[in-house]
Amino acid sequence: MAKTMKRTFRTALRRRRGLNPVKNINLGLLLGTACSWVLLLLGSASAEPDEATAPPYSEQQATEQAAEPSSPLMGPSITGPFVIPQPSPKYTLGPLGDIYVDCIGAGIVQWQNNRFSGNRAWQPDLSNGQLFIQKPDGLIQFYAQPGAYSIWVLGSRNVSTARATLWHQFTGRSFIWMVSDGIPQIAPSDNFSFRGGKLQTLIGAEYPFSFQNINPERGIVVTQLPAFSKGGQADYKNGPLALSLSFNDGFDSGVYNWISGAATYTFVAAGNAGKTNIATARTPLLQNNSEIYNLIYTYKSGPWIIQPYFSATHVPMNTSIGITSSASSFGGSVLTDYSLGDGFFLGARLEYIGTAGSNNLLYGPGSGAFAVTVTPAYQYLNFFVRGGFAWVKAANVTAGLSLGPGGTNNSQTRVTIDAGILF
């Protein structure tokens, strides 16, 4: 049986290489539509008679249900402009208490020039097909985010959802995890909690998933920052003060020697307290042995969201694991979003990153890059669509390590359309 399964897995991997990527979008839209209808039907079936006859999201219903849960939902956090319509569907499951379930199904289509080897000029994909299941009340709480997704970063190679998810399931080595967050949480008080599992990183101003951010693709500054880590995290909140401390495995290395901390408004620091001799695409050797410092400020007022942040990293020399000299990076970004009214938004991002030292952190030793992104967006109830235009210009590149199929180009343009359902 084991041999048969292995042959099946290998055959699936070979076939997946020739997969029609349009199916990925259909999968995302079907998943989003299916989970939306399931939640809608379940919610209708469990509603009281007088609520079942009320119009959806009526003012009375919103007022009554918005007061629950007594604690804020644990996730997903969204900078903007999209929002998950409230109230979230609630299900009472015996001794577990009240469980809240939301979902997203979304696809993305991208055109790019100077594509990386293995990518296509036109590339459709599933961007998000996930459920958000959470219990935010009581002493024992949890948050789970099962599904499939892709994470695209400006100036970096795209990895399709289908290939990356399948690769993880069959080999255990992937950029993508079918369950992105599985977080049990203990909350002895309203101000203090402890969580453990697969955590979204405290580092950086942009979240891992596209719908959480102003722009559909993460920026070039995050190339030096982790997206996910496994470990434990303690959180304390008191009014405007928020403190977090995490012990984790950095760039998802499986070696627990990273310490991360964050404080409002916001200063973030993290670093490898030991050494990790692991070098994979998901866990790059240099970045996973670095120290990271972020300074982030978020301004939200009226139609505006303005978020400037600065990021610096340092990789110390450690010849015992093959790092023969130190390296560093420094970058900054300004993210903005303006509400035009009636569900229309205009987002933008301006950023720069530079590196120093004889090791390669970007497009060769001492390389840097500048990028600009413009993102018009629209949301109507549960449906959203947005377009994105992004341009990356690299400098001081090393031939073979830069942009394009041969790593010899110094610029790249991307145009994207991202659409889906939030429920």
C-alpha cells in the first residue's frame, strides 16, 4: 500500500507540472461560493423564526449579533481596504460554546515581463481559499485557518498554489501549508493571553495573505522578513498599549531559537538566539540567522490609511554554518489607502531596499531595489475586485541573480486583477 501511495504521489506531481492554471481560479471561486452557501444555509437553519424572516444584515440583527462575542475575534487581521461583513456566522457546539466561521474564495490573474524561470508571462492562480474558524471567548480559545493559498511578493518568483500545496502534502517541503494557522489560546484575563502553533509573524507591516493588505502582492521589503513561524506567543493589552513576545522557529525552520517582540506603536525586534544550519527556499540560511528591527506607524482617520515603516536586518558572521562574512539590509516603505466612497478605494505603496556586505541578500551582494505599486479596489457586500500595477527597478545587480529568466534584467512590471468573496 505504501509503495502504491508513493507511486500515486509521484505521478500526481508529474501531472501537476502541466496543470492548466485556470483551474486554480475556478477552484478558488468554487470554494468561496461553496463555503458561502454552506454558511448561509447553516445560519438560516439555526436562526430563530423571527430572525429567519428578518432581512439579512438588518439594523436590528446587526445590533443584536454585533455585541457577540464579548471578546474581539482573533482574526484574520486586515489593514484595509477590504472588510469581512459582520456579524460573523455563529454556531453553538455544545461544550465548545460559540464558534464563529468566516471564509474567503479568491483568484488572481497576473501579467509580468522579465518573468523568472518557471513562471509565465500570464499566470492565473488561486490567491485564497480558506476558512476562518475561531472561539474567542472563555479560558480556552482557538483560531484555525484551513485551506489553500499563494503568497506573491514583488521582484520574487511566484509559486503556484496547486504545485506548492501538492508538494507540501506529498513531500513535506513547501512554501504553502494547507493549514496556515492552528492556534490554541489560553486567556486567563481580558488583558493577557498565550497562544501556540503556527503563527503569523510579528515582523513587518504587511500580512502574509493578499486580502489582508492594501495591495495584492507583498512588497520588496518583506523579502528579508518571515511570513510564518511555529512557536508560542504571549500577548498583553491595556488600553492603547499592546505587547507581544514570541519564542519561535524564525523562517519556519523547525529549529526553535528565535525570539520576537513587538510593542505599540509599533516597534518590533526579532533575532536568532542561536544558529540554524538549514538552507531551503522556505528557510534561507542568511535570513534565518539574522536580526530584524522594524519601526512601524499606522495612521487611520476618515478616508485615509497611511502606514510608513522602516526595516533593518543584520546577519552576523558565523563560519561554523557557512556564513563567512556579515551582511545587512535596510529598507523603508509608505503604504496608503484612500476611500473614494461607495465601496471604491485607491491604494499605493512606495518602497526602497538596499543591502550591504559580500553575501547575497537580494539580487547579488550590495544590490538594492525601488518599487512603486498602485491598487484601485472595489467591495460590494461580500464581493471584491481590485487591480494592481507594480514596477520594480533593481540596482547594482549580479548577472544570474537578478530579475528575468536568466537573472540578467534589472526591472520588472506586473499587472494583476484579484477578485473573490469574503463571507
